[in-house]
Amino acid sequence: MDLHLVLDPQQPLVAQLYRQLREAVLGGRLAGGERLPSTRHLADTLQVSRKTINEAYEQLLAEGFLESRVGSGTFVSHNVQRAAPRPPMEAVLLQPSPRWQSLPLQMLDLPAPTWRYNFNGGTVDMRLFPVDSWRSCLQHALRQQARSSGFYHDTGGYPPLRQAISRYLAVSRAVSCAWEDLLITQGAQQAVNLLAQVMLEPGSRVAMEEPGYMPARQCFLNAGAEVIGVPVDAEGLRVDLLPEDIRLIYVTPSHQFPLGMPLSLNRRLQLLNWARQRNVLIIEDDYDGEYRFEGRPLESLQNLDRHGLVAYLGTFSKTLYPALRLGYLLMPPGLRGALLQAKQLFDWHSDSLQQTALAQFMISGEFSRHTRRMQREYAQRRTRLLQRLHGDLSPWLRPIVPMAGIHLASWMSEEIDTDALLAKLRKRGVGLTDLRLFYQHEAACGLLLGFGCIDLKALDEGLDHLREVLLELAPQCIADQDRTHP
């Protein structure tokens, strides 16, 4: 091991070395059983005599901080009573800029992953992920890396991965693109942030759906923009309510987040025409369009666009697993240079090992096989969730039935105290998300129910807990329903 010790040649060296080693042991920097450097190595490192090191070690051995093992070396004793943690500094002289102080510490109140009944939206079931196949792809990537130059890679991303994504988008999304126009990002969130950085100035105005995706809103706010929420209805974004003098529009047309309705074809054409007349960028976030259960998929905004106004982005975090921080951005022609510059400035390029592994995962066909398997699994969970919501939970909840995605939203009876409901459910190990989190202003009460990471058995058990708490908080809803539907 290497010890970071700073010695002042004007002070007694043995005393300094003794004191710093003692503090390192008491403060926990050196753990019990940890082997110390040999006296020769430490003397060479600190450029002092071995006699100095020996004297400091001997004093610490005598006091019980260290122990010597014949033939093995000198080790930190397991019997040392650790000191209390160092108290925090009293003076706080540095403060972040005002826009960072206004951001919440955690953008979403996500359920804890250890909860027994986790209805978190946008999270997939890692228990069904083909770990062995992914391991083989990672091993392939390591072999590829071993034969590479070891220098920085292409800022746009690993070309075989971009080519695989281009083919995948053409088949599954009807998105036609040249692979050179794809930028590999650290998830969709980085794509949104890059677009905000190259498009927005302090005071710029941004429109997005209300309710909408909070992390995207925070990206725009952090760029100094004014974010204006535009209401949605059964056809999606109300194009007729878009404000003038905006710089960009953020939408989730395939599966509106969080309510779930798709943007109708008529609205898509209206939105493109509106943006063309005002030269406004449209960010099309297709975050979980892989999983469709009803209806025919509508043509993407990007494919309908004829003027280079749409930035199309997606992520593998909601298809494979959240910790895989890889996404993609189909860059509008006019922004391509600036986006590549911004990406290079922020992190040069996304993780090359993961990119190489994901390319192999897609090229081998394992990605398509996995998404087909998950489509069947999620369809069963969705069906069961809707059966319960339309059945024994119907006195309290009115679901919005989406055609795609791995979550759905449900409005609650106005007679239910949402805060009390969520608090009681958390005590039972049930994690649900309050729809009010996604509104800028006051909103009706509702829940977001994800079914991506909860199996059928746990789903039913979690909904049983939900019904019990709802019955406790609002028993009158059953009587109200009986009067309404005798």
C-alpha cells in the first residue's frame, strides 16, 4: 500500500511520522489488519532514513496501535478503539450558484429498491436479464479493447454500435437515419442536457408537457431557461396552447410521461407545422417505446419532419437495465457540430467498453430476443394490474390505460389523503410515486404504478396492501360507487 504522509524537515521527523500514523489508525484511514509498507519502502518514499521509520513503528508497536508478524510484516492492530468522526467545518464560505441552490437534492421521490413491493416506473426486472449473454459480450469487448491503441475513442460513439442502433431504429421505430448522425450519450438525460446547453441562454423560454418529466425540466431550469408547462389531453400536447417566443419544445409523443397517452397523428402534424413557422427545436424523447401492447404505432415526429427541427433520443436504461448509462441522440443537421463539441467538452465520449459490449449484444440478436421475452412478460403484468384497477380497486382509482410502456397512471378519488396513503404504504414496504411530483403547479391526486420490476405474485400482494389502506382511509368510496352503479 502507499501512505500519503507530509513531513516538515524543520520538525522532528520521528514525532511527525508517529503522529500521522497514529491519527490514520484512530481516524479509520488505516483499517485493522491492514499491512503497512516495509520500513525500506516507506523510507525510500519519504526520503528519510530507515532508522526514523523503525523508531516510529516501534513506538506504535509498544502502544498497541500496530502488531508485528514474523515473516509477514507490520500490521494495524484489530484492537484499536477508533476515534469519533472528525467534526464538520463550522464555516461554510463557498456556495453554489443560485440556480443550483434552487434544485431539489433528489429530482424524483423514487421507491427504495429494497422495498418488497416496488411499483417504481421506468425500472426493469434485472432477474430476467440474460446475464450470461451480457457477460460474453463484455468479454468480447475486453478482447477488442486489448487490441486497440488505448487512445480516446470517437466522440460520436463506437461506429458498430451506432450502425446497429440505426438499423434497429429503422425496423422498430420507422426512424430513418444515417448512423453518422447518431451520438451515443450517457443515457437520455445527457442527451437532453447537451441539447439544453447548445440551444439555451439565460432567459430562453422552453415549453414542455404538463405534467412532464421532472429531470428534463431541471436541465432546462439549470440552463437558465424559463420552463412553461403546456397542458395535455386525450390526444397529448395541446399545440394550440403553446406560448410564443420559445426556443424549444420537449415532448414524449409515443407514451406521454407520466400519463401515458400517445400524441395523435393530427397533433404531430400540427406541432411540426407550428415549429416550422417559428424555427423551434422539438426534442422527441422516445424513452420506452419498445414495449407496445395495443394499437398501431404512430409515425415518429422525426420521420415526419422535413426541415431538420426534431432531435430524437432514446435510452437503453429502460430496455436493458438502469445502471447501463447508454442512450442515443439523433442529431438535427444544424446542431450536429455544436452537439459533438459539447459532448467532447463534457466527457469526450461515453464508456467504450460498454459501447462495444452493447454493439455485440445487438449484432448477435440477443437484444431483440430479450425485448421479445420482456414484451410477453410485461404484457401479463399489465393485464393483471388493469384487472385489479378495474376490479376491486375501482372504488378509489381510475386508471389511464396506455398503449405502450411499463407504467401507467391512475387518478384517485378526491376523498383520499394522498400523503397519508403513501406514508402508510411505505410502512408496509410498498413503493408508489405521487403524480403531483410531475406538475409545476397544483394538480389532481393520482398515482404512478410501474410494473417493470415487480413480478405477478408481488404485484398482487402489493395491490392487496393498497386496497387495505384505501379501505382504511376512504371506506365511503365503496358506498359512493354502489350509489353511482346500483
